Amino acid sequence: MSNRLPRNLMSLERFMLRSEVLKLYKHMLRLVREIPDRNQRQQLQIFIRQDFELNKNLQDEGAIKMNIARGKNSLKELERTVQMAQ
């Protein structure tokens, strides 16, 4: 029996970044559910999913952090938009 760890084991920093990305993604999708117009809601859901899909293979932690910051700014803008739409 080997005591070696799997090669694809992520670092603690990468794990923390991953959990932050998932939290941001879920928050955005939950927020979009509040949009009354069905077509706008669906378009935003598709846009959010595509944006996260495009960046899912990022390996550089600096780039991941930059995208998280960009995502947080987008979340604030989305919150304002949803409030105006209600």
C-alpha cells in the first residue's frame, strides 16, 4: 500500500479559490431567479454559465483571483439590475 498522495490533489489555496468561485456562481444564479421577465432570466442564466465555463480550466491563481474580483463586481451590478427590474 502506497502512502503517496494523488498527483491531481489541489493545494489549499486552490481549494479555497475553487470554493469562492462556486459560491459566486451559485449566488449569481440564485439572484437571477428573482428577475420577473422569463426571457431575460434565461438569457442571463446562459450568459453566467458560459462565462464560468470559459474560465473553468484556468490554472494561474493570479488569473483566477482577477476573475473572482471581476465576478464580484458583476454580482454587485447584477444586484442593482435585479432590484430595478422588480
